[in-house]
Amino acid sequence: MKFQFFYDYECPYCKRAYEEMTNLLPAYKGVEIEWRPVEAHPRPENSHPHTDLCIQAFYIAEELGADLNALHTALFKAVVLEGRDVEKGEVLADILKGIIESEKLLALLKNGKFAPRVSENNTLAYDKNEVWYLPAFRVPGSGAPRLDAKGGIGVSSEEIKGFLESLVLQ
């Protein structure tokens, strides 16, 4: 069973859910994640940081076969804990050195190959799946299991575990 995980690298609740989920997931054989990075505050909102380049870096890493867990860990740390300026490609390249070759990352960011994926994921989350708070967990289909964060709270380890258990029972 595959589920969609909607998250933003600037969201501390998403960081915590990512860590809990990746710790719990090995116990749930056959359950897979479809990563859906989104912007909690898409442009042109004045909220910072904008994470559209981080989202594009995710898809670049995926295409290049890079270590996605290392990428998630590095980006959550850089944005949530360190407050790094991920709106600059050079800063992003520094954060992800050793995960994605800097020259490839910067070239692919410049050509915008994955820029459309940012708005596609935002539309999928907010317009098609009624995601109101991040993180959010979805299984495509009517009546399928879902888990939504609560504003200012996120999701608990117990809620994530219950969601994963519901997938095994499907």
C-alpha cells in the first residue's frame, strides 16, 4: 500500500512527523511513501523561507538516484534548526554537498526542469486533497485512510502509528 506524505521543509511539525514515520515504517511491510513536498506558504506570500528550490532539489535528487533520506535530513536541519537561506541556489548546493553534485544541482535549478512540480504538488495538496495543515497523509481514493495535522500541533507518534496500521489492514 502506498500513501502520499505532504510536507514542507520549513515546517517543524513535518520534520518531527518525518522522523517518527521513518522510525516506524520498517515495521509495516509493504507500506510505501509517495513523497509530496509542498510549500506551506507559496509565492507570492511574504512569508519566508520559500522552499520551492528545496522541492525542486528533492526531484533532482530523486532523478539522480541520490540518498533521499540524507536529503530530507539535511534540508529539515538546515531550514528548521539552522534557519539557512534556502532561497539561494548556492546555499542549497552547500547544504546538499555530498548528496547531490553542486554543478548538476545548480544547472537543473537554473533550467527549471522541476519547477512545475512545485505548483502541481501544491494543487494536489490544497485543491484536490483538502490539506489544511501540514504534515498530511493521504491514500488516493474516496473513503481511503487519511491523517491531518492540527494547526499548531502537528501529528503525534500514536496518530502516525494508527495511520500506518490502517494501511496494513486495507
